[in-house]
Amino acid sequence: MKTVVANRVFPQVTVSASTVTVAASGLFVALLALLHLLKPELTPSWRMVSEYAIGRYGGMMAAAFLVLSAGCAALFAAVRREVRTAAGRIGLALLLISAAAIAAAAFFTTDPVTATKSELTAHGNMHGLTSMIGIPSLTIASVLINLSLLRNPAWRANRFALAGSSAFVVISLLSMVAAVALTLPQHGGFGPGVYVGWPNRILMVAYCVWLFTVAWKAQQLKR
């Protein structure tokens, strides 16, 4: 009897959780796009996404972070029974860590990238810490979870979508790191000549693409 109930309940949980992730990833991208229209003074080429949380409409960026966090947590619920390797379980743990870090980032407003050491604030430093935790955690999670799902026979038909989505995340992060490494030393600090803004935005979109892809496939498998 318990087995029958479980067989009915878990697919429903997967579909519901994956629906939350699909919606959350789309909503985050929509909010981010809207902020570009509402705050055109933040030049996308060198300003970070987190800076939309400063000043007017800042609450919208905070809400976007909370939405993204919810999407990560929901994906954990959607695929935790599909991930069956030790590395995959580490990925799931990192997914939860990244969800917590992204949620914390919503409550700790960043400082402007142009802020000097004397201008840095406690909440800005906390935001920086959450970013240092959340970005690597979510990147590694995307790789480990996808590799584990690829070893699950039910997911092998989706191998190209899974491989492509996690590769997009990794390449986007490496591009952002390269942009900083190549331009920051020339200027001695963040500013108009340090073109980290677009790579930062592409990375956030890449995370949403990965979340959407895995959640959508999980939803299809359980229906």
C-alpha cells in the first residue's frame, strides 16, 4: 500500500516542483530584462546585475533573487530521486547551498563596483560573500547533477540538452572570469573599461537556462 501511494505521490511532487522551477527561471529573466528598461543609467557593459538592488526599484532585484533561490530549491525537490550517484548527491547539496546563498543575497544589498575600500559597507561585504559561495556552488552543481542524470537510463535521451545547458553555465562563468582577468589589471579597479557586465548577465541567464532545461525534462518524464 505504501509503495502504491509513493508511486502516485512522487511523480506529482516532481511535476509540481519542476513547474515552480520553470516559472521561477522565466520570471527571473523577465524581471532582469525589465530592470534594464527601468534603470538605463546602469551601463550593462560594466555594471553588475546585483547593482540593480541599489536605490529605486531595488526591491525588484531582491525579489528576483528570491525567485531564483526558490527555483533552485524546487529543482532539488524535482530531481533528488533521479540523481543516484555520489557526485550527483554532492551536486544536490551544492544546489541547496546556492539556493541559500542567493536568498541571502536578496537581503544584503551590494555596494557599487566603483566603491573604494573606505566606502564598503557590512551589507555589501555580506553580499560579496554570498556571491562567492553561490556562483561556484551553482556552477559545480549544474555539472555534477547533469553528469549523474546522464547515468540514469530514463534521462539519456536528453543527453544533448543536459550537456549543452551545463556547458553554457561553465563557459559563461569562465568568460566572466576572463573578462575580469584581462581588463581589471589595466584599470586598477572596476569601472567603464572593465567589461564584466555582459558576461555577468549572460551567466545569470545561463543558470536560468540550466534550471529550466532540467526542470522541463523532469516534468516531461513524470507526466
